[in-house]
Amino acid sequence: MLDRLRDAGASLSRVTERWVPDAWVILLSLTSVSLVLAIWAGGATIQEATLAWGDGVWTLLTLAMQFTIAMVAAHACAASPPVYRMLDRLAAVPNPTKPVQAVALAAGFSMVAGYLNWAFGLVVSALFVPFILKRNPKADVRLVIAAAYMGIGTVWQSGLSSSAPLILATPGNPLLEPGTGAPVVDRLYPVTETLFNPFNIGYALVMLVTGLVAAMSLHPRKDVVTLTAAEIEEILPEPPTPPATPTTPAERIDAFRGWTIFAALLFAYPLGHSIATRGFGASWTINAYNTVFLVLALLLHGRPMSFLKSCRDGVGAAWGIIIQFPFYAGIFGVIQNTDLGGWLGERFAEVATTRLYPLVVYVYSGIMSLFIPSAGSKWMIEAPYIVPAGEQLDVSVITTLLAYAYGDSAFNLIHPFWALPILAVTRRRFGEIFGYAFLIWLACVAVGITTMLVIPTSW
């Protein structure tokens, strides 16, 4: 039965790789759909819809920069010498004669890293796979890869870097102060009410166990696909380059470790003061999260040039956020500045009851994530109508938020976009791992659907 499902998953992946276009092309398609709906359902003229798009296109620049820095800082942490050495040592923990242990390590590491930071989890888990395969040559490479990017599809939206909760906790966010149009929410929602809600913490633990059990149970007993020693050597990341000995006064000044310590203190002190005086819940925002990872990256690298090089390399991984966010902001503007948001909210209120609304949001959010692989920007598009629709049905903003987050996260397991870093490192195709990822996704979605049927509708 498992082999049949795995084969079906691989076949489906071949179809999607052949027919699904690039994410930016999909984004433009969604832009066209939003404009058409604003005219057809929202009663706007072509000019009004186009101007609404233009009014929104630059409204998310702050948010785009925040998520760009998150990606760059996470990459800088993952590429530091201490993390590199840690990965090599950690990969030797499993018994090389028991490949299931290697799968458990890949899955567990990915989920813990993903809980801490989605970008860090993606980057560091991708770098970790070659070390695992080198130390555990009997482990199936397809399952190890699938397990190593589970964090983005299981716990990250329950974790410390979850986009939607951090947006709602950040003062001046576009949902509270949209600039034009009515606000979507009437107050800030500190992370103590969302990320550190006992229900959310419990959900994260259940998903961690579900992911581990699903991944460990799938390792094949025969027809195991492994890599040769030469193939593993080809994909092993190069160790961080030792700093060259300074030969000029300028190089000696550049190599002074005091610069990174000074920068780390400048970032850390205001955040520490805010937490001490205002409390953790009021202080933990997107900016605070980025501050922590920038401080870590500075301290892990030590030398300024090493830190700057890793940041420069990290910008390459963040280019999609930089170029796509203005278009997402345009869609946000269409929804906010025409009657489209109200129309969509009414449709959601019509098709769901109070009890079933979280499930509707969960499924809808998951399906939409296949087309918009950015939880933060997608939340800005969906929140203007799913939050008001939930309030019409007496479903709290927190419940709608969590349903959105859980659905978005689960469907990432079957999205090739999020596998790009790990596929680039391992030089594999998404179709090779999709069968395993699909089976893990089935287990996680079953838990997610069950959760939506019991989640409180008010807090």
C-alpha cells in the first residue's frame, strides 16, 4: 500500500513539474484574478481597480524589508564556522547500521530548527543533509531529504518566527494601520495570546510527534536509494574559509572583532531593555526576532568580513521576497480599497458555520499556499476578508489566525518551492522525494483537520 502511494506521489510530482509555472507568473495570474473580481463582484471600474492596486503596491515595503532581513540573518547564522562544526558532529550521533535513526535525526533537527526560525530551518537543514548521508550511508537519500524539510510543513507556523502572529504583534502593522481603508483588527495581539497560547504549544508538540512517527515508519526495507562516497563528497558544503592574515592597516581595521561585538551590543541592549520594561509579550515582534538572529550571526562569525560575506550570500536566497512583495501588496490594495474584501468575507460567512469555520480557513489557507508561497504576504491578502468573516460567525481573531497558520504550514510539505534549498544542495529532483513528502503530508493533514474540529472558537 505504501509503495503504491509513493508511486502515485511521484507521478503527481512529474505532472506538477511539467504544468505548474514559476511562482512569479502565478502571482501575476492571481493579480489578474483579483482585478477581475474587484470589477465583477466588487463593483469597481477598471480604473478604480487599477488605482486600488497602485495605492497598495508600496504599502508593504517595511514588511518586505523585515522578512528579507530574516532570511539574510538566518543564512548568516547557518553559514558560520561554529554551526558548520556542530552539523558534522551531530550527524555522527545515529548508529550507521540503523538508517531509521538517521531519518529521525533529519526530521527532528528540521522541526526544531523550523520552530526557531523558518529561514534558518530551511538553510541549516539543507546543509545538514550531506553530513547525515556521509555518516549514515545506508539511509535512503529520498526519505532523508523529505524528512529534512519537514520543519517548514509541520511546526514553523506554531513557532517563534510564525509570520501572521508576528505581524499582528508588531506596532503600526498594515492590518492595524492600513494607510487607506478601514483597519482589519482593532488592536495588537501579543505573542502571549497566539504563539504562546497553550493550545498552540500543544499543537506544535503533537505535530512534532506526528512528523517523527510518519518519517521513521516510511524507511524502505528493500530498494533503498543511497549515494556513493564520491556523490556525497560532491554535495558536502565547503567549510567556511579561514580569514586571511591582514597585511595592511585597512585590513587590520576590518578584521577587528570589536566591530562585531559593538554592533551586537547596539542591537541587543534596546531589545533587552524593552523586554525588561515592557515584558516579553509586548516586545516579541518581527523586529525583535530579526534582532536576535542578527546578534547571533555577528557573534557566531566574530570577524566583520566573515559576517558580511555570509549576509551577501544570503541575499541571493531572499530575492524572491524582494521582487514579489510589491505585487502581493498590490493585491492587498485591491482587496482593501474596493468592495472585494467585503464580498469575499460574505462568501466565507455563507459557506461555514461557527464550528466549521476554522476547518474552512485551514483548507483554504493550505490550497492558497500552493499558489502564494509566502505566509506573510499571503496573510496580508487573506486577512482583510477571513478575519471579518470569522467575526461575523463569532469566531475570534486568534482562532482564525491559528487556523490560517496551521493550514499554510501543512501544505508546504507538498510544495516544491520550499524544497528548493535542499534540492539545490543535494542535486535531486522534487519528483524523487515527493512520494515520501506526500505520505508525511497525509498524516499531518489528518491531525490538522481533527484539530480544526476541536479548536476553541473564542478565547
